[in-house]
Amino acid sequence: MPEFEGKVAFITGAAHGQGRAVALALAKEGADIVAFDVAKKIEYPRYAFGTNDELLLLKSEIEALGRRAVIAIGDVRDDAAVTAAVDEAIRELGKIDILFNNAGICAYAEVDTMTDLEWDSMIDINLKGPFQVTRRVVPHMKSRKSGVIINNSSVMGLRGGNRLSHYVASKWGLTGLTKSWAIELAPYNIRVVSIHPTGVNTPMNDGLAEMEGATPIEIAERSAGNLQPVPWIEPEDVSNLVLFLAGDKARYATGSQFVIDAGLLSV
């Protein structure tokens, strides 16, 4: 029997990259999937985001695995859209067992020239977004006294970064939410952990490269310093970690930070 047979996972930023990899990995292991994504360009940052076509393709691939898929389009900053997506998930699939707070952005900016738009967008998407989604999902987990919340932070949620102060602040904040929610939700048998990848080979690298007038490999190497001789890890490396943390093998893991960094933080 697949490990996640009968489970339902709600994934933000699901159209491509890490979210897509996690959605497919969980579906292959038996889970039904709620795929939430903004599916359009936003004002900041200016690179391309997931698309409706990518969501529809993901839905077809999940259904080809014999699992159910609910597609929900919305911005994690929009509480009405988040609430509607969670309500649809409960209506169509009956529950939410796993929440992967994955939607996020990254961009460079110097502190003395950073605009309000750059600061507010980073904090609202990367920090307020997970709060809003978790706020709407937790009551359903509490009612069943069961659940796992996995927050996708970053190695930058455990260190500083050059020209990344707004990004770093958002990711350190998400680390703090993880620890606080773990304490608050433990009596309801809800586990909360955060993961901290080094750079991941996703379309975000292409977007950052375009904004910086560089190549994706130059963007990866700029902040990497990985001990292992790779510029980045793959989305499937992240999904493998999420599968472990979401499952019973990690049943006593809560409030902790799980690093998948090719040795970056060892330096």
C-alpha cells in the first residue's frame, strides 16, 4: 500500500519547480493533491511565474497516477482566495492532512535603494502568505487532531545574504513561525517543520538571471558555496525530503529545521 494512500496534500506554488515536484512525488505515493498557484505574472518580481497551462498539465499527470487533483488559482496574499481554495479542498476531498507552504519569491535589492514595493512584496508573499494559508488550514487539522505542516524556508532562513536582506528577513521569519506553531499545535497532534534548501534548479533561477543580466549558473554560484561540487540541487531532492518529513517515519519530528544544502552551511 502506498505510504500516503488516503491522504490529502495542499501545496502552494504548485505549478512548477519545487511545488510541482512535491505534488507529483506525493501523488505517486498515493496522496490526493490540492495545487494552489497564482498562475500569472505579478508586479514584483518581474520574472515569469507558473501558468494555468502548467496547473492543468499537473492535474492531468496526477490523475494519470489514479489520484484526485483540485486546481486552485489565487495569490497567497489574498485571504479570500486562500479561504476559497481551502473550502474547495474540504468540499471536494474531505480533509487536508499535509500542508506544504512553498509559494515564494526571491530577488536582489540593496538596502538603501530598496523600494516599499520590493520589501512589502517579499514579506507579504514569503511570510504573510504561509501565515494566511496555515490560518485557514489549521482548523480542519485541529478538528481531526492530525496534520503535518512543512514550511519551505531556505538556507537564507539560517544565515545572512548579500543584497538579500528582505528575502532573508522573510525566511528567518518563517523559521520562527515554524518553531512557534510547533509549540502551539503539538497538543492537537499537528507537526510543523521547516526545510532549508540551498539553490534549487527551478525557473526562479532563470528569472533572477534575467533580472540581473547574468546566466542561471552565475546566479547559483553567486550565493552558493556548496561543499559538494554542484551549483544547485534538483526539485526532486527537495521532494524526497518532504516525503520523509510528511510520513510516519518522521512522526516525532516537529519544530525542527531540516537542511538540504550540499554542505553550504558547514562553511
